[in-house]
Amino acid sequence: MIFEGEDAKDKALAFDGTDVRGWIPIVKATLWQSYPFGSSVPRYEHCMMFVSGYDTGLAKIDIQIALCKHFSSCGEVTLVAVLPTSRASIMIEGERCEEKALHLNGSFMGAIGRNESCS
């Protein structure tokens, strides 16, 4: 989502980790650059990864947090969606983000999950 206006960033970030009618958002600011005529485009490349192999018995929010932390070294994690197919979709923004994320293929996420693989 893109928020514009006075204090929009601070207001949006205030929702990070709060309960919004049963939904707990993970809110982070991303690097966007404004261009003429009101258009905004990201400064860095984007990549979308599909991840599997994590502990599907965990709560969805725990999976999202663990995956966000695990892939944070690859760039700005802008989306973590846990899918009903025992896979998660992760969007990352940053320089060489896809290359960095692929280096994590088969790596261990730590105590929160099992080995995960990217595709």
C-alpha cells in the first residue's frame, strides 16, 4: 500500500504488530522515489519467492514473522503471505534481492521452522 500525506508514514507504522480486528499487520516503510506527474516507482528491483518446508503447524503470524526475519538480509521484505497450500509467498525489494534470496535455498530458519526451500 502507498500512503501519502502529512504524517502518513508515522500513522501507518503505528499499526505494526497491533490487533486490527483479528489481523496483525507487519508494517514497514519501503524506499520509494517520487517522479514528475505524481507517479512513484521503486528505486530497487523486486522479486517474489515461493517458500515451502517450514513448520505448517505454527500460527500464521509466527510463520510470517519468522520468514520476514529470515529473508531480511536479502532486502526489504514487503509482503509475506502464508498460502493454504503449505507454501508462502514473499516479496522482497532491494539490490540483488533475488540472488541473495536464492542463496538461502535449503537453509535452516532456526528453532521456529524446518528447512525451507525457495522456488
